[in-house]
Amino acid sequence: MSTIETSNLTKRFGDLTAVDGVDLDVAAGEVLCLLGPSGCGKTTTLRMIAGLENATDGDVHIAGRRVNDLSPAERDIAMVFQFYALYPSLTVAENLAFPLHAEKMTKAEIDARVAVVAGKLALGDVLHRLPNHLAEGEKQRVAVARSIVRDPNCFLFDEPLSRLDVELRMAMRGQIKEILSELSKATVIVTHDQLEALTMADRIAVMRDGRIEQIATPHDIFAHPKNVFVAGFIGTPQMNLLEGQLLRQNGQASFALAGQEVSLELHDAHDRLHAGESYTVGIRPRGLEPLSEAAPGSLAATVDLVEPMGAETLLHLQADDQDIRVVVDRHRVVREGERLHLGLAADKLHLFGQNGGRIEL
Amino acid sequence: MFGKRKERGLREAGWGQTLFAGAIGLIYFFPVLWIIMTAFKTRTDALATPPKFIFTPTLDNFVSVFWRVSQQGNEAISTGFGLYFFNSVFVAASGVLLALIIGTLAAYGFSRYPLKGNDTYLFVILTTRMLPPIIVIIPIFLMFRLTGMSGSYYGVILLYAAFNLPFSIWMMKSFFDELSGDVEDAARLDGSSERGVFFRICLPQLKAGLAATAVFALILTWNEFLFALLLTGSDTRTVPVAMARTIGGELGVDWGLLAAIITLFLIPVFGVTYLLQNHLLRGVTFGTIKK
């Protein structure tokens, strides 16, 4: 079975802990995205799985076998690198054939395999070119083709699309997704692009400072971010995170948010909230609705900047020096300087405690 | 204006610029040109004042590099320069090749598997080239005498290899440092052995670097005089030493002969550099020009 498992995987460079006790479990046919800001340890995690980096602590299991002491070649993994890492002195055909040489295949078998992947990724016309003479998108396709030419245990992708322009990226995203579902192997993709993660992954692991903050399906991670970091990291435009004290709770929870008292209907969460404590109220820019007049639970703010985004318009508002982002339909005409009342729908709220952890509502 | 200029970008030089560059090039090349001209002059033309630019060329000087007429009669006696040319080629080629092989392997080690205090080792390697050769030559001369390497081919070849090693290591290390480690990692994941990574992935990318290092080493070795003077014997003498020995005698300096030797002596280095020039440009720029 093609699976990847890591337990307590840790990497320290001197005093710096790059990866801190990462537990992952990728099933056969599953695509897991490691998502996080740069320097969060996601690439190091990937390299430890590949065997290009030794783990300071913890284990890596591939296909049920502990592989800590195996060389990268013995782990039987295919990897696509961020900068493609094509062999510069070999032609495309030779690049594709390279992984097969270690498999002790006959020339005819190798040629047949190369022809199949070249066909799959539309590389037939460039087989005899050197990598330096390829367009960016072609290089990317060669890198992917080289990774699938063998039949490895699992696949690793390190920022596979970061070098492509927007259009190519969208096309490649679909193509890679298609290929991966066809191969049905355990796959780990490292990316800092949440759109890439949300579209390609079966599950996403959000990383920060070497730790995993949350592992969940793209839907869950968006709908139920486990803490303030994940809430702020996933979703564009970024979720509004307003810190405020809980003033009272008598059927309704009244928060002091952005210098105003805002009452929210929080149903059964009441007994878990304590007056006088600080909480972070999170609401996505599409969850805020401009009302025609002040209402209970609305928040007043002044429009600072209007950014048309095509189908929708992004508004930046100010309320007591807090920046609030709201997305409205493009038909709604809003002027800078206008004062809006924003309705906070309780079912679209995310509430986080003082330690940043999510409080289920 | 600015837009237009930018659009033209790197344009071809005009005639004025080409001539100007050509004139400057000629100033640098003039001594070489003068020597080559002198090689084709008779003794009278060579010593003429004012210097002659137009003259009837002769090949006499080239003939007398290899043969001289015996004092008794018309018998041609070999001057031994055939052997000296062979010695120069053989000793320089072997020394450079040896330095290149050892230097490349060492540079790969320094670049990919740094030791604790890697920079210190690299510095120490270079210090051997910081002393003037005239100081180093005395102990080396004594060591050669002691071990019987004096006057042997392998002695002088080993010495030249050692002499070329420091900067071969430094140059090759800088080329290895420039290679993408990802490419090597990809090869490892694709089932390549460490030997395969070195020979099939790294080395083919370094053709330019190897060519540049080889040419630098070759030029230094080819022209080396001091070590050759003291450590070669009459059978293993190289051209620079033999050339120096033609100076003097009852006729003074035979400039035509000397120029002919130099002209012949230039040909192999010219040839190698010409053959490798495509690689060389990329090599000597040390990656300052993006590939």
C-alpha cells in the first residue's frame, strides 16, 4: 500500500528547531498539502520524508516500512522540485529515461515508458531539446513526467506551480490533479499558495514555526479553523479578527469591539464564556453585510478604500483604528468616507479564546 | 527618447566603436605580432633601425630552431628542440590533467561535504601559492635530489600537478557551488548512486568550468621557467629552459631564432584556447552572466 506516515518528526539545525514533532498520515491515493508561510518548515518536512535531510528525531514510514535509515533511492519516491531540477546536460527524453536506468529495464521498455509519459504530458515535440531551451511550462511538464515515469511508492511536490504565470498555473493545477487521481498514490504537496492547497488537496495541514496547526479537509479548514492563525491564514481576503472584551452575557453576549458595544446571539456557547475576558471574534469579509441602518449587533465603520475586484468589490473600513474588510456585490455603490452599519450574522462568526484556540459556537 | 533607447537594448556596435576597440586590441596584441614578424625576418631585418614593417619573409629561423649546420661541413645536426617541444607538451599536459582530476574531486568534496573549518583548509591550500617560487625551490630541489626525482619526467609532472592544485581546487569549488543541489537530489531520488551523481549529473554541467581551469593551468605550466630550470635534466628539458640557453654565445642574441621558438611555442596554447573558447567565456565569467 502506498502510504506515508510521520511520527514526532523533528529537525533541529543547531539551536533552531525547523520542524517540531510533526505527525502526518497520508493514505493511499490521498493528496495532502503542507501549507504555511515561508520558513515554517514545510519543505524541510518534505525533504525528511524524501530522505534528503536526516530527521533529528521521530520516524518516517513509507508503505508501512520504517525508512529512517534508507537512502532516498531506496525509499522509492518520486519528487517534483520547485525549480524543476531537470538534468541540464541531458535532453528531455534522457531526463525522462533517467529514473528508469536504476530499474534495470531494457532499452525498448525504457523507450516505451518514455513515449507514454511524453504523450500524457504533451512533450512529444520537445523530446530532443535540452532543458535550457524549454519554456517554463514545458519544464514543469517534464518535471512532472519524470516523476511519474516510474511506478514509485509515493509522490512529493515542492511548490510545484510557484514559477508559472497565473494562466499556466490554473491549467497545470487541473492537469496535476487529474494525473494524481489516476495514479492513486499517497502524495504530499508543499505550497504557500492557499488556492493551490484548497483546490488540489484532499486534506490540508497548516504549518507554522515547525508545527502543524491543523489538519483537515479544505472545507473543514475553511469552515472551522482551529485557531486564530489558521483563521487568518486561510481565505482571501483575510478574515477579520477583532479582539474585544466580553462585557455581559444575558441571553446575548455583548462585546466591546472597535470601541463599540456589539451584542451577538451566541446560542449555547454562553456558559463557556466569561464576562471580563478577552476574545477574538472572527468573521470573513463575505460574512459581513452592510445594513441600511443601525441594528442590534451591528458595527459602525467608515469606508476608507474601495477596491473593485470584478464580480465583487472589496471595501476597507475603519472603526476605531481597526481595519475591517468587507466584500460586497459589484452593483452596490459605496463611496469613500461613507459610514456603514455592518451586520454580524451569528452563524458566520468564529470565536477564539485568549490562547487563540477555537470556541465552538 | 529613453523608451527608444531601451527598446534597442543591446544593439550592434557601429563602425566607430568597432575600430576603436580594434585599435586598443592591437596595442595589446602588438608585442606578440612583433615577435611573430621577427620570426620571419633575416638577422639584418630583425636588427634594422628604424624597425621594418615590410620585408621579405624567410623560414630560415624556423629551420635553425631544429637543425644547425655542423662546423665541419654541410651536415645538419639536431638542436634537440624537437625533444624539448615534446617535453613541454608532455609535462604540461600530464601535470594539468593530474591537477584537474585531483582538484575536481577535492573541490567536489569541499563544496558538497564541508569539513569543520572548511574555509581554513581552503585557505591553507592557497597559502602554498603565496610564497615566491624562488623560496620554495630550495627545499624542493633538495628533496628531488634525495629521492632521485631530479631530471625525471614524473618528478616534474608531480611538481606541476601540485603547483596547479590550489587554484584548480578553488576554481572548481566555485563552479560546484554554483550548481543546483536540487538537481543532484533529484538524481539521488531517481536511484542514482553517489558516483552516478558526480559523473553523470555534476561533471557534464561543468564542461565550461573544466575548460577554463584547464586553460589557466596550462598557460601557467607551459610558461613555467624556474622549476623547470632546476629540476629537469637534459632529456626532460622544457622549451622555456632550452630557449634561455640559446641566448648568449659569440653572436649575441639571435633574435630571429628566439622569435621563431616563441612563435612555435605559442601554437599549442593558441590551439587549445581556440578549441575551448566557447566553453571558456562561460567558464571565466564565473557565472556572472546568467546562463
